[in-house]
Amino acid sequence: GCNNNTCSHIPYNPFIRTSTGGELAQDVVSLQSTDGSNPRKYLSTKNGVVFDCAPHSLLEGLAKGVRGILGLGNGYVGFPTQLANAFSIPRKFAICLTSSTTSRGVIFFGDSPYVFLPGMDVSKRLVYTPLLKNPVSTSGSYFEGEPSTDYFIGVTSIKINGNVVPINTTLLNITKDGKGGTKISTVEPYTKLETSIYNALTKAFVKAISKVPRVKPVAPFKVCYNRTSLGSTRVGPGVPPIELVLRNKNATTYTSWTIWGSNSMVAVNDDVLCLGFVDGGVEFEPTTSIVIGAHQIEDNLLQFDIANKRLGFTSSLLFGQTTCANFNFTSKP
């Protein structure tokens, strides 16, 4: 094992949905600080952070060269909370996934600003919605009575081109036994929808661009088009915007997270673009109705403000003529 006389634990790999026996360990972590515009000096934790030491077999399904999984969940041993305690910084973090296969995105722990080239503080574009609590764990490994450490938000409806998609809205609520609702996941590559929601969304999307001919679908997608039929805009392919209508803090007003073509469509080859949402089944594990996947949050900055129980989101940064790859990684002394 990793250590002698240590506590046992059950680490979980969400990519292969497998858990196994492991050990708790503690070590010093060193991270590069930032002033929001450039990287600064490295800072190290004094007492170290707690982590799981897992057998090599649990690395299956991870990208080449990856040696572990960073737990960013809303729990007391989640990495954001441990860093907040270690460095006396706000209990929040922001993530910006790049759509580029050759450039890096960025994660910020602590508070804003988040300045991207050409000198834009994208924290000024943040719009907020409450983070909701699911009383039942949605992890593959947990003890009875544990709440979920995933990040749930209150989607109240879905619109395409400004028109409400007819869905069973009771599926959008989190029940007392932990079913339903909407969560954000970087594990899922594409947004996964409960079957009736998926069918309603794809039907409305196809209707909105009914004059554009479809082409043979490419798995796992079912709605595909020739790239040249859709045209191009600053925010990706010229398709109708998809809005996730979200409740505000006072629950009487609403705001929208708009998904534009760069995040709604997936290039499956040089010629074909497909609607990047997948059918999760009538009751997919662990029964969450909407799981917002990684493709839909690329080039969007998301701020998870754990202390204030809210999510900040920018929608597509392409509107501001910047991307998640545009943080200046040139260090200053």
C-alpha cells in the first residue's frame, strides 16, 4: 500500500464506474499562484492535503499519462475546500475548458479576476444561479445518508430559438430520494438527457431548421447535418440557440444559459456536424434527468462559489472574442 497504519477508503473511477479498496494518505501540494492575469510564484500547503491512494487498475479509462483524478466536488475533503482551508482563500473555484486539442484550459482556485487575452476580465460576464442540494449521493461509492457532492442547478425549462420545448417539467425537480434535476459533469463528454426530454429537444431542434436537409446520423448522435448546409457564425455553426432557463436566488425571476452552435454541435468528421446531446435512457444511472457534459461547457467560464451556494456562468466566451485557451501562461516574477 501507500502507507503503513493508514485508514482504508473506497476510491471511485467515474469513467469506468468502478470502485475498489484504497488507502487515505496526506502529502504537500504545490500550486502556482496568479494575480488573475499571469501566473506567479508557487505556493505549498503546510500540512498537506488528504487524498486516496488507489491500485493501478483504477487508472483504466483515463487519458494516456494521467495518474489520478482530481476531486472537485462539493464535499469537505473535496480539493477546493481543502485548498480554501490551507491557504485561507474563498471556498470557490472557476473552470474554463478549452475546445482546442493543442492548447490548455485553466482552473482558478479562490476569487476573481480571471483575465484572458486580450485583457478581458471574464468574471465581469458572470451571471449567477443557485447551486442546489441533492439529499442523496450520486456517486458510485458512498455511505447511506450521504448527500450528493455533485453540482446541481435549477433548470426550469428549455427553449430553442426562444420557443419553450414541451417537456415533463417534474423531471427537472430533485425528489427527496435524489432523482431528477440537472447537474454539471466533466466526466460525460456530451450532455445526457432523460429519454422524453431528449426526444422533445431533438424534435424541436429539427423543426426549427426544417428546411435544412439531414444526413445519415453518426453514433452516438441521432441528428446530423452537412457542415456546408448550416453556415458559420462567431459562435460556431449557424443553428438555433438552446437556452437552459434557470431560477435566480429569489426564485421569482429567471436567467438563461445560452448554448450556441460551437457548444451544441459536434464535428464528427470534416463534412458532418451532429447535435451534441445524447439519449440517456428512461432512467439512466444515477437517475439525474439532465447531465450537462464537457462539450457544452467548453469556452464557457464556470465559477463554482461553494461558500455562497451559487454557480456563475458566462455562456460562450467567443462572443467576447476570447477563449478558454487565452489565459496568459507567461509567468511574472
